[in-house]
Amino acid sequence: MSIDARPGAGTRPAPVPAAHSAFRDGARAMVPMLVALVPLTLVVGQRISLVDHPVVAWLGSFVVYSAGAQLASLDVLAHGSGWLSAAGVGILVNLRLAAYATSIQPEWSVEPLRKRILAAVMLADPPWALARGRRDNPTAFYLGAAVVCFVGYPTLTGLGALVGAGVSHIAVTQLLSALSLAAVIAAQLRRGGTALPVAVAFVASILTVSLPSGAGLGVAGVVGGALAWLTWRPR
């Protein structure tokens, strides 16, 4: 009887850990979501290109990390209000994230503190929406989606700032915020606990289309977030 002594002979590749696989699945799932967000980031970039310090405004994409809050803050600054007013408006728009955090708290309560902090920093509409209802390794799936979004959103707003000024005269840009919001939430309309808040938020974005983009998204975010907070029930 002979023995095959070649390195690796008779062995199988080590299986990929389930958490790593879920992380990659989340990252892949986020890519088409970013494509859907291109119109909205074009609106954000166009606003950034019009401020006195566009580089500083663009860096805010990493801090505010929310198209609605960023648009609302930029609109406040454009009307001559100070940064404290702009920050207050941005925080108000982002209050919906409290409802998102509450909904995912049970599955994250067993994770290490460093992961929970990372998840909180990158909490936003797209990764939260994608991870909703995920049964296998939902936290790893969320992190994969969130990392791609956290890198992709500022990249897209930066590109939008470069080309946004050239399309500011096109009337259709007034509808881009509502269209992008529809792309983000469409998959969630089938979920009973989420359908009503996101549907109401979308209707609000349509009804406020004549307002500045930041104000319209701010109204939609506050209305949808408040309704989600009031109607959410733990499973």
C-alpha cells in the first residue's frame, strides 16, 4: 500500500466560517442598493457643491451618514442659519434611527461591545433594511452591508459634488429623493410591522416634493420614524 505524501493530498479545503460567509453576503447585497441610491447622492452632492466649503461639507458624509439629515442640514446652512441650528435639524431627522436600533437590539445584545459600537456608528436605512428578517448570522450580514454602505455613501456624495452643479437646472432632480426612498423601502413593504411606517414615509416624501430636498426628506424621516416607534412591538 502506497501513501501519497504530496502536500495537501487527501485533504479538503477548510470550510468558510458561517459568519464570514454571511458578511460577504451582506456586502454583495448592499451593492445594488448603492446603485439605487445614486440619484439621491446626486442631490446631496449637488447641494455640497454649492456651499462655501464643499470639502468640509463632503466630509460630513462620514459623520452625519444620512442623506436626509445631510440635505436638511445643508439647507439650513444655505438659508444663513448657524451650525448649531443645522446640527439640531440633522439630529431631528436622524431620530428614526432610534426605532431601527430598538428593532435590532435583541440580536445584538449578545455581541461584544466593540461590534455593537461599530454597528451603531454605521447604522443607516439601507443596511438595516437589508438585514431585516435575516435568520442566519444576521449581525455578520448587517456588518457586511454596513461596511460597504459606510464606504460607498461618502464616495457617491463626493462624485455627486463633482457633477452635481452641472445638473442643478434639471427639474427631475426634485423627484430623485422620493425615487431613491422608494428603491430603498420597496422590499420592506411585504413585512407587516414595517409596511405602514415606510409607506407613510414614502407618501410624505411625495407630498413634500415641492419643498427643498432636505426638508422633504426630513418630514418623511420624522413621520416614518415616529410611526415605526409607536407601532413597533418586540417579537
